[in-house]
Amino acid sequence: MPLYETAMQEKPPVVLDIGTAYTKFGFAAEAYPRKILPTEVILSSNGKTKNLFDYEDKLEFYDQMVDFLQTIFFKYLLVSPKERKIVVVENVFGQTIIRETLAKALFRHFEVSSVLYVPSHMIALSTLAVPHGVVIDMGYNETTVMPVFSGVQIMQAFQDQKFGGRALHEELKKMLVAAGVREDLLSETVLEDIKVRTCFVTNLKRAQAYSENQPPKAPPFVEYPIGDEEIINIPGNVRETAFEIFFEENNDRDSLPHLILKSILSCPLDLRRTLTENIFVIGGSSIIMGMLPRLKEELQHLVTTDNEYKEKLHGDVKFKFHKSIGRPNITGWLGGSLCGGTDLVNTRSLTKETYIRLERVPDWVCLDDNRVAG
């Protein structure tokens, strides 16, 4: 158990941000998570590793959740979870089975005292101390867009895109195999490293030239070592165009810039100007060099050339982006850490007694949990 706990009157809450690919965890009121690790469990039956969310039934998922949490508490955090407060950062449109299974494991198996669920988009914006904004979370499975005004999420304006880190890895793998790289060398870990170390987002002018089959002079290739002996070449055009899946035009108009504009236009008219001037991009893929300048360039291009957006976004629209105070991939966790250091963890949490009485987690989509007391 950490020595600092003995000097504190109350144990600090544990903050969990369980993502599809990676999980961040640590203690409330700290600036960085104690650890970021893959969201994977090691099966006791055969010793193989599998993703936490790869399961066949609820019982299997519960067992995997217990093993995963046990690793977090007793191997990395080195604390006993019994009678401790927990803050969980979650997607407000996440699957019910995930939050229910997590609550059951925390309350029934680990006997925590309370759990506070906080929505990831809203809590990420709280790190900037601004009440309004459009939060774009570029995750592993998908990219989501959620406007927030006066600290309230505008649910009907939510947009999502199927492209995320997983789709990007598939696209990068396809391009490298076409360039002559052996497929067996391109594991998920290698693709992640190639993406972060070698790729970048090009500007709009060069992207348009690629789409018109008039490619400009490609940037230089780079050598990437795999293991002790194998070295592969990453072509310059692959490095420059891998991220174009986020900006590809199609008949559905579901590229990332279109989704952001659709989300803003789904909000009341008097909120739109404020939202365009408060755009906040988080998530692992947003770290890549050139992403924010390209996104701003695309948005500005659409509102000046597309008649639909020109008519609905009146006047001279300027898009302004906030810069994260930490690494964009931990912004959601950081918001949970700040929240866990306030009195909200005492007043808004789901307590063990309440959970045992209800046998479920109250949810905003359930009318029983949102009735006005008469």
C-alpha cells in the first residue's frame, strides 16, 4: 500500500478509464494515470491473452472483468479496493452490459463503497475549465462527436464515425502489404508503432492532388526495424495518406469534417457560433502530427464551398481549437481525476447499499431513473 495513504484522512478514489484498446487508471487529483496498459486479460486455463471485451456470454465477461480489475488493484496500484470510492470514465452511449458487469464486479466481488460514472466527453471538456465546446474523441473502434453547452451534453447532436484506430491499422496494413512488406511482420503492436513514429496528416492541397490521381512528390521513405535483423521500408506516400480515411468524401457525407458540421447544425441556432469557436479533439489518433491543422482547413473549406453549410452557418465562421493541457489520449482520465478530487464523488456516486437494493445501475435512458419527484 502506498505510504502516502497513511498520512491522509481519506483514501483517494481510484479513477478507471477502460477503453477498447487501452485502459488508463490511477488515483484522483493526480495529473497523470499511474499506468496505461492494453485492455487484455490472461486466461488462467491456457495462459493466452485476449481482449477484455471478447466474450461469449455474460458469465465469461464477468470472470474476465474480475481478473482484469484484480490485476489493476493488486499488481499495479497495490491497494485494497474494499470500501474505496471508484470513478469510472465511460462513453454515455456505451453498452449497458459493460457498465452493469463492471458495477457487479466492483460491488459484489471487490466490495467498493461507491462508484461514480462520469461521461467521457463532458468530463474531458472540464479539464479546460470552459462550459461549452464540441468534443471529438478519436478512439480505437470509432470517432465520436458530442457538443456540450453549459456543462450539458446535447444528446440529439451526437455523431459517430466507424473509422478509428482499428480501421486505420487495417488501412495501413493493406498499404504496406501492397508496397511489398510481408504481412506476418505487421502485428497490431508494430502497426501502432509505425503509425505513431512515421505517419502524419498532410494538408488539404496535397490530399486533393492524391484524390485526383495527380500525386505530388512524395516525402522520403523511412527505415523501420522489426526485431534484431528485419528492416522494412515505409514508403513516403503511405506515411502521408494513411490518415485520409478520416477525410474521404462519399455520398453519405460521413467524413470527420462533415460529422462535426452536422453535429453543430443539429444544435439550436444561437449555440452554433459558440460551438464553432470551441472545438476540442482528444483520443490517441489526434496526437498524430498535422491532424488539427488539417481538420481546421477542411472545416473552413466546407463552410466556404458547400452551399448547405454556407446557408445554415451564416456570416464569417471561424473555427477555433482548444489545446489539451496534457496528452490528448489521457484527457478523459484526467477529467475523471479532477472530478474525483471534488465533493461530487460523495454526493453523486452510486453507493454499495443503493446498488444492492436496486441490483442495477441507474441510467439516463431509463424513465424510472429520470422521473421528477411529485
